[in-house]
Amino acid sequence: MKKALALRHVSFENLGQLEPLLEKRGFDVSYFEVGVDAFSAMSPLDADLVVVLGGPIAVYDVEAYPYLRAEIAWLRARLLDDLPTLGICLGAQLMAAALHARVYPGTSGKEIGWAPLLPGEHAGDIPCLEELFGKDTHVLHWHGDTFDLPVGARHLASTQRYRNQAFSWGRNCLALQFHPEFDVRMVEQWLIGHAHEIAHTKDVSLDGLRAGALRYGHSFQDASRAFWNGWLASIAAPAGAKRKTLEHAC
């Protein structure tokens, strides 16, 4: 059985709607609890897929959270071998750092809530990303930091507030600043987990986030499910057949 390993930083930011899709494709899913489990006890090259999840800490807070150094080094070894790796939000920022790109506080304020994506210069490299584009599809954003595009990475998506929302690296590595794994049924867990940040962020409110989930959540989940199925099909394909398989899945 194929193995999918999720690096989790906080319990409520899990694989969400992605987990049952992985299991349906024959993956045995397990979680690595960052800050509890030891990176030194596990090879970065063993899992068939690694998913690096989000969390309310910053990549550059390595003095406060020293295990981030080990996580970045562990990820770098995997990325250099171009093994299937997915980063979401903090996970995308960690991938950028592992590829020697700068991660830093955003200058346009925190991007929290529902907003559409815009295609980047190389969005066509992953055709199923089209499922997430368009003014009628809003995805969930929840970040205050951003990153520079790593050298050699391909720019895939942006928003009106932040340019670098997604990039690909090699054939098998994908970094997403937004949250296509989000399961709208779990919105209240996110509101509880991020209660302090919500209360102290201008123009962000519980009522607004709940209303966004009701308005955009179901169409977002349909679009993200189609995207996930296409991307998972692509990483399962041999390198020469990747684009054909991805287009067929989309």
C-alpha cells in the first residue's frame, strides 16, 4: 500500500477533504506531529507522498520553534529528489524556505477569508488548477506571511493582494498558500482555533467568515475535489505520461 505522510503543526489543520480522496486511491495515511515527533527518526525519502500542513506560526520564528530548522532541512532533502510533496499555507512557506527563498510578513495585511485566485504565468503546467480559477470560485485564505518565488520554481497563481499563491517545483512538488484541503463542515473548529487572531485582525469577523463558508463553501469543495483528483492522478503517473494522465483526469 502507498504511504501518505502529513506533517501536522496544529490538530485542527489536518488533511480535511483530501484525506478520504487519498484513502480512496489506496494510500495509507498517517500524521507526523511536528514539535512532538522527531525528524531524525524518519527518512524524508520513504513516503510516497508528503503533505506539509498549515499552522499559526512563522517559518522565520526558528528561535521560538527550533524544530522548524529540522523540518526545513528534512524537506530540502525530499525536494532535491523531486519526490511527491505538497505544501499548504505554512507548508508552502516551508517549501519555499527549503528552496532558499525568503519568507517574511506580508505588506498587504493578513489575507483571511474567501477570495478568488488568478492564474499565474505557468498555471497551464497543472491543467486541473483551472478548477480553482474564475470569479465564481472563491477559495479560503488564511495567512499573514508571504514568500519570494524560489529560483527554478514555476509561478501558478496569485490574488489581488498577494502575488505568490502557488508554485510548482520539478515534476512532483506543489506549494499552495491557500487552503484547498479545507472541509467546510469543520469551519467552527477553525474559528475556535484561530479565535485570538480573528479578534485582533481588522476587517475579519466570525460572522463574515461564517457567511463566506455558507456562500462559497459547497461550490469551493466541488472545485477543489476535482482539482485534487486531477493532481493525485498526475503524481501517480510515470514521468512521461504525467501531462496526458492529468488532462484526462481533469
